[in-house]
Amino acid sequence: MSNDQSASALSVDRLPALDWTVLSDPARSALVERLDRAALARSATLQRVVDLAAIFAQSAFAQISLIGDAQYVPVAHGTANSLDGTPIQDSLCSITMAAGRSMIIDDTSRHGWVRELRPVSAGKVGSYLGVPLRGADGVMLGALCVYNDHATVWPPHLASALEDLLAFAATEIQQLTTIDSQESSLEQLTIAIQNIVAPPPVAVPPGLQLAGRYRSANVGGDWYEWTPTAQGEIALTIGDVSGHGLAAVANMTRLKAHIHAYLLEGHAPAQTLQLASRAFQDSGQIATALDARYRPVGRQLTYASAGHPPPLIVRRDDAFFAPMQPGAPLGFATLAPPTQSLVLDPADTVVFCTDGMYEQRQSTLDESLERLRLNAVAAARTADTLDGFVDQLLHIPLSDTSDDACLMALRA
């Protein structure tokens, strides 16, 4: 949904009708009132859902709101439950439930549904994005809300990302109401986050093939992405944020978004990494990344690295690592790393990966990379397709570090 098509841009007479019967259903209200509020408030999964929702939206506030006799907020980000206890008639969450779909409002003061609600008139909610929360049986329970106290142009496709994230909040609520144990599905949540940030399908020029895989071992900050650019190139980025767990995932999401934005602005690989390093310095972590651009006309691959291993070129019955002088990891330096380029031969395969693909504790880096090179040659000899090649290479036990791994390949 573009900003011009968002709910905040619709005139009052074009707004679809709201279904208020969902709020007046006594069985639904009774179900919400029976929820164990103390257990919900203690849930680490629910708290992480709202924390990550705020990170994805880059918003000051986020909360899960449940609607029973009034609005109840078991978990929140950035606010001491300031909207807890809001009457149903003044709740933006109630509007989201009655709409029956995600709501995107860039400026609540201009929106016919909400501009007279107390949180809006009091200046607490200036922009709002709400996603309906349904229980496992489809019953509407409330909403996941992100908001600011000022007008905001929400990022494209944010609603769909929050919908994916909210599915695990619904599962957590179901677990807390149906079993005695309050163990949270954090492992499922972190895997879902990796799925949210996976690269979407894109159109590529005829004759060009792309394949990528993510292997989860100990959820961390690995990612890869390919994106067509306005300059007629394919941008390929891959990287790894230090650490494991949700903190690394959250920082990876921020870093990947920064790099994506800079390359779409037209910056070359070295400048993209330089800008990303500056933006990443306040994270308290470091990351490696490689940014490459492939131009089909001329078969030219241009690339730069911030502490990341070089691309591996598989050519006929051999393979070699592309010449590269890496710069410092992201978060350390603000100087642009060196830029390299080479011209690919027809049918060359270019392999990008993170260290979870090859690193071994008892081996040097050169020894580990040499094993990767030899196995890539072997996989290329037996695989009929690029997808088959990456599948074979991914499942060869090259690393013993129990680390996540990303693998991306391009065939020219």
C-alpha cells in the first residue's frame, strides 16, 4: 500500500463501513476477560514481539492491546502502558478490530475514524498502524499497535511484516491459556523473524540465475539479499552481525534496511558500506558485509567488502576467490572500503557466504576457505541446476562452529 493509498489519505465518505458487532459479542469479551493477565505480562515472547515491532516500524511506541470490557495492555514498548484502561469507545484498537484488517494512518488528526478519539486529541497518538490480533480459533482478541505522538509516513509493507510477527503472539497467548507451563516459543519466534527479513522474489534479466539459502543453527545476525537497481544492475548484499539471539537479529534488521535504502538511492558499493557503517556505530555491535553489483551488459561484477570474505568464482572445472582488499568491519571505521571489479565469463557461478559456511575452530582462515573452494568445485560438477548447487554446498559439513550460515549464488 503506497502512502497515497493509505487509510490516512482516504476521505470520510470513502471509508468502508465498520463492523461493530465484533465488539458487542459477549462470548468474545468473556474470553478476553478470562485470560491470565499476569502470565501475559510475564511473557518474554510477547514483550519481544512489541520490542521488535517498534524496531521494524522505527516507532517510539508499540503495544499489544486486548479488548474486553475496556482496553487492556499486557506488554508495551516505549511507554508505561499509557493507553492501558482506555474505554472501548476511545480505543484505536477497537477501530482496528471493527475494520477487520490492518490500518495504516500517517496522520490521525486527518482521519475520520479516529481524529476525535481522546488519545488523538490529547496528543498521545499522532500516527498509528494497527494489525488485528486473532486467537487460534479465529476469535478477535485485540490488536498489535505501533504509533508515534506525531505524524509519520510508515514504511511500505510494514503491515505485512507485523502480521507475520503477530502470528507468534497469537500462538503464545494460546499456549498460556491451554497449558500449565508458561514456556514461550522463542525459538519459533526467532525463526519467523528470519523469514520476515528473507529477500522477496524479484524479476531478473533473462539468462541470469539467482539462488540463496539460510541455515539456522543458533539464531543470529546473518542475512543476504538481491535487488534490481535503477541503473540496470543487480545488487547483491550479504553480511553477519556479531552475536546471537534477538538483539543480533534486531540489529541485523536495522543494518539490512540501511544498506537497502542506500543502494536504492544510487550509491556505489563502497559508499553504501561507508554510510551503513556510520549508521551502525550506535548499535554497540560490529558486522561484516559485502556489497556487489552485477551489470549484465558487459558481465561486470563490482564489489566492496567491510571485513567480509571475498566472492568465490566457480569457472568450468576450477574456482578462485575474487581479488579483494577488504575494509574495516561495519561499526568501526567511516572510511569507504576499496572497490574492485572483474568481468565474468559466460556460465560463471559467483558464490557469496557467511562464515558459518566454512569456519572451523582448529583451522586457519585460509585452510577453511580452501575447503570451501574445493567443495564448490565438486558441487558444480554434479549439480544440474543452480538451486541444486547451493543445496549440495549448504549440506556439506564444512563448519564445526554451530553458527548460522547464509549462502547466495549468481550464475551469469
